[in-house]
Amino acid sequence: MDEINKTLEYLRSGKIILYPTDTIWGIGCDATLPKPIERIYQIKQRFESKSMIVLLDDAGKLSKYVDKVPALAYDMIESYNEPLTIIYPGAKNVAKNVIADDGTLAIRIVRDDFCRQLIAAFGKPIVSTSANVSGQPSPITFSKIPDEIRHKVDYIVNYNKDAVVRTKASTIIRIRENGEFEVIRK
């Protein structure tokens, strides 16, 4: 798909993209590069102490980015019907400014075809944060994304602009090292 190749050019050169995810439109970049992540915090007017989610295309890649993946995580990813973000302890191999202060990393395995193909072709996780200024409502369609966001990104993906994929962000669950979990956002 041409749009994936065009988007890859921007990601590979450390640029910021505005793209449709499996939930809502997101602002993203290479999750291993600190400078574009820093720019996303500036675009969103968000404090770096509030970490962001990263997207992966396959649960088999989790162990590359977190020290230990509990079996429970794989079960939840497999059985959960809605988009699910899991916060894992022991983050590694991503930029430090995408890791929470407690060393955790929030990861969602996407099921959306466009996102899966993009991330698979990129070969690394992509940052995903809602396309809004921090504290403002998350836009559920491309047309609701504020101009101040659109004008600050390097590339706007030309795919699914008229579609409403989901009207809310993913469920977020934190898995602790002892295997216990808690729901952070439903």
C-alpha cells in the first residue's frame, strides 16, 4: 500500500505522524527516538511525567520491549474483544521519555490492518497518543482534530479520514510483577 510506504519514510526519518489507530486518531513517532517523543509532548502541551502508549503489531514482540511478559498478558490480549493497553514493568529498548517514572511501559497490540501492516513494516513500536491538546476531548473523527495539532505534525496519513473506528480510547490494565492486575481505564 502506497500510504504505508509514504508513512514509513516519515517514521524512519524521525518525524511526527498523525494517523488512524485501532481506537481514535493518534499522534505518533518512532518509540525508540527521544527527540520526536519530546516534540509530541510539546505539541500536546503535556508533562513528560505522563507517559504515552506504544503500539506493536504482534504479541510475540513484547519480550523485546519489557523484561518479563506474564502468561496472563498473552491470555488477556488473546481473549479481550476490545482494544486493550497493558502496562508492563521493566521497560527496555525504547526511548527513556516514553517510559513512565516507575519503569513501566504501556503497550497495545493492534488488530487494525493498517496499523498492523505499518508497524510490521517499520519493525519497531510506534508511539500513540490522542490527537488533542492535553486535557481537551479526544477527537473521534479526523475532522474533529484541532488545526493546532494538524499544523504541528510532519505528516498526516491519508487513510480512513472519514471513518469512525471507535468512539473511545482503549481499556488500560496494569499488570504487576507478582501477576496481579488492576483496571486503570475502562
